[in-house]
Amino acid sequence: MATNTNIIEFVPSHGALTRLGSDTTIESGQRKPPETSTAASVFDVRDLVFSEAGNKVSQGLRLSQAELYPARHAFSREHITALRLLTLAIGRSKRALDSITGDNMLAADTEIQKLQVLLPELFCCRGLGDGFGTITNALMSAFEVLGGTTPDVNQIRAMNKVLQVLKEKPFLSVDEADDQVQVLESVGLNPYPAELVEFLSSE
Amino acid sequence: MSRAYVETTVLADALLKPGPRANAATSALRRYDESLLPVYSIKEFKAGALAKYVWFHGKLVTTRSWEKTLAQLRKSAMSPFRGRWVSTAVEALEAAGHRNSDVTLGELVDKYGALATDDVVRCERYRLSLRRIIMRAWKKRRQVTSSVVDELSCYPEGDVIEERGLIELGEVNCCPKDECCLAAELRRHPENLRKMKAAIASQPPKDENVKRSQVLRSLTRPNQKLTPKQCRHLGDAVFAYFCPPDAVILTTNTTDLRPLAEALGKKAEAP
């Protein structure tokens, strides 16, 4: 199980690498400036000195093991896949909202269907952390409970918002994910698998 | 002004059973001007319903397989869920395990391997769901009612944490220095203890009634210390005894609680 931590901004105290953008995402068709290309390019291990106690010291900078850990997942295959799928999902939800504004419910529902089928693969990227898995699971459950009914405008807006947060912070903690699941709950979406809820409530 | 004295079963419904059961519990709480949650409810909740969920969650973590967890839930002698295996809820749970072997999943298995098999995906989804339900339940325990009352000085409520993927409940019992902190207050009205004992005598002779009756009797005797185990056996009697006279005990277990409450001129209602 992956640790539920986020990428932290690493600011080296010296050297050519001077900035890491907080946005770790890749927009399709958009080149990223060289200084923000990958986490690995910024994370210069030579800047770190390991003390006997295992603490990493770099001219006053101290990072815990948990803080460093996400670097292993950053821009891994599942990270890239997740960002690609999230970009698609956000686009679908945006187009669904636009279609509703244009009073084209059929087009809106079609977009939502296309969003829904992205989720199982997105869930396969849950190695990014339990926070990521928690949100993806909640979205999958929400659709299952809707049972084919098109979510309303508020619900699609909430999904769009949550997907954007997930794209911006795919390594978010479980507590942060919990806040996003609450956003879904606040618009009447059920974040748990229906059969599990039925089982737990059967006593 | 109407007041509810909230018993463990209602707390568990409100916190651990998302959906209709939780809605019914929270709606019931809102019917009263004031809802009082005794810490004894929190103690029973943690050692009972919450511990069952933690066990279920632990099985998902350790087996990493929904099929294996299901087998444990169904067969294991210690499974707190064994009794449910005749309900339609279980059919829904089992059916869900068979209906997702669709084309999309097949493609994902080719791409992601075991990580995408229905067994593992279901296991992970239930694990994440249960984890959220458990952690939120503990976090919200003191927020479901308008106030928390009757603090227990010998009960360390502690915290619920996650360690190596498993949820750790910490201490679930009282840790009295001498005896349970409720003892002195219970001994102040021995006549009430006798009334409750008499009420139990007219109930079916089930195990929990026998134990409760024994503890009530020992409380009326001199030089008998109330132990944490006995405190646990008192259960429903604690709610009947400590419920304020102007409040109603809110419980889904009216069968057991009503006779005790009525013996003391109090009321017990279901949500």
C-alpha cells in the first residue's frame, strides 16, 4: 500500500535548479517549460547529505522519508496514465456542463458515459496513494448508485471540481481525499459501493 | 423541552451505516430539542460495532482478496458477521462479485495484471470504503448529538490510527485505578438497582441478562468492587439508570431496554 503523501516543493539551496512549479500536471498538446519538466530533474540527490541517524540534511533543509517517498511514484507509468485519464475526464465533465447549458441533455449524458468508463482504469492507478484510490472509488460508487441516471448540474460540477483537485494533487493524503469525497456527498452522491452499504446496514 | 439520551445502537447507525439507517438515526436525533450522548455509548461503540468493522477491514488488508475475505466473513467462527448470512444483503454482496467481469475489466487485466482483477479491485474498493467509514465515524462521534455527557474518568477514549495498513483501535476498556468510576454513583440508589434486577428476572433468560443481573446484585453488596468487565456487562442498565428523568432513551434495542427503563419510570423509544 502506498504512503498517502503528496509531492512537496523542493527548493535546493544552491545550483542551477532553482524552481519547481507547483503544478505537476501535463496538459495535452502543451509543452512544459524545461524547469518544470519532471520532478526527477529538480530533485538533485547530490544536494542531500545523509547523517548517521538517517536524517537528510541539506543546508538547513530536512525532509522526512514520508515526504521523499512520492518521488518514487512521480511520473511513473501510473502517474502519467492518471494525468492523461484525469485530463480526459475533466474535459468530459466540462463538455457535459456545456451541453446542459446548451439544453442538449443527450450530448451531456453521452459525455458522462464516457467519463464513467474512464474510472475503472483510473482506479488501476491507485498505487499513487490511498487518497487517490479513495476519490476514484467514490466516483465509481457514485455512478453505480445513480444506476444510469444522468447526474444533475450540481453533481457534474462537483465531479469536475474533484477531478481537477485530483489532477493537481494526485498524491493527496487520505484526509485531503476525505474532504473531496465530502464535496461529492454534499450534492447527494453516494461514495460507497451500494452492495457494501446494504450489507453493513443489514444487521 | 424534549431530550434524547442516545444509546449505542443509534450512535452506530448514525455513524457506521451510511444510507437509510444513518438517515433514520440522524432524523430521530433532530426530532428532539436536545440530544445527549453519554460517553458509555462511545465506549460500547468502540469496543463493539467499530471493532467489527475494523476486523472486516483487517481481513481485506491481510488477504488482499475479496473472495478470501468473503469466505472468512461467512465461515470464520469469530466472524461478527456470520449471523447475516441468510439475508438478501449478502446475496447483493455476493452477486456484485460476479457481475463486473465485463470486457473493460478484461482489457484492464491485460494491461495492469492482477491489480485489475475483479477480486482485487473489489477488495480494494471495500477496504477504502470501510477505512473512510471507520475513520470518519470516530472523528464524528462527538458531533452527532447536541452534547456529550457523563464523561468516564476511568475510560481513555484514545484515538483510532492506521498502522501498516491496519486500523488500530487502541484501548477499548476502562482502566480504573481502584474500581469503575460509575460504581459510586450506581450505589447511591440501591433500590433502583433492585428494580432493574427484578425487571430482568421477568425477561427471557439469555446470557447477557444473566450477567447483568449478577452485576446488579453484586453492586448492592458491601465490599464488592465494580470491575471493567462487570461495567461492560451492565450495558443497557447503565442507560436506564443514568438517563435523566426528563429524557427518553433513544435506542433500536427497545426489547431489552424498555423493561429496564420502565422499572425506573423512564421511557425508551426507537428512532
